[in-house]
Amino acid sequence: MPYCETELSGTTSTEGLVLSINYENWIAKSPDYIEELVLDRAAVSAQRIQELCASVPLPRYVGIVRLTSSLIGTIDLLFRPLRVP
């Protein structure tokens, strides 16, 4: 379960193209974040999860910024929080 969560939605129009991007952010324990990826089969393949775990040493907690759009799909940006309250 996320420590804190914010969700925003924005719309941009360029030459008739409308792009809507949803934004969420939260802090979670790394194992909980990986578990969420595993349980949501539609989000990430098992091979990608294995690559992430093998190549990125995750700290105890991670900050996650999730961008979602019909044009780009879902992108998770991971950050190492400096301080966890």
C-alpha cells in the first residue's frame, strides 16, 4: 500500500492532437512495488521484472512516479527517497 499518493490529469493540444496524461506518485517498500508488478500481468512481462531485479539494486523504499497515457502506455520512474517519514 502506498505511503502517499497524488493523482493529476492533464490535457495538451498540439495541431488538433489531444494528449491526456495521468500522473500518480507514491512511496513504497521495494518488495511491495515488485509484488505489484508481478501481480499486474498486463503491466510488465516476467522477463522485464527479472531484468529490473538483476540490474538495479533497489533501496528499501522507492519513490514511484507513474505516467499513463493512451499514446505512450505506462511509464514508471523510480527514485530513491532521501528521507522516509
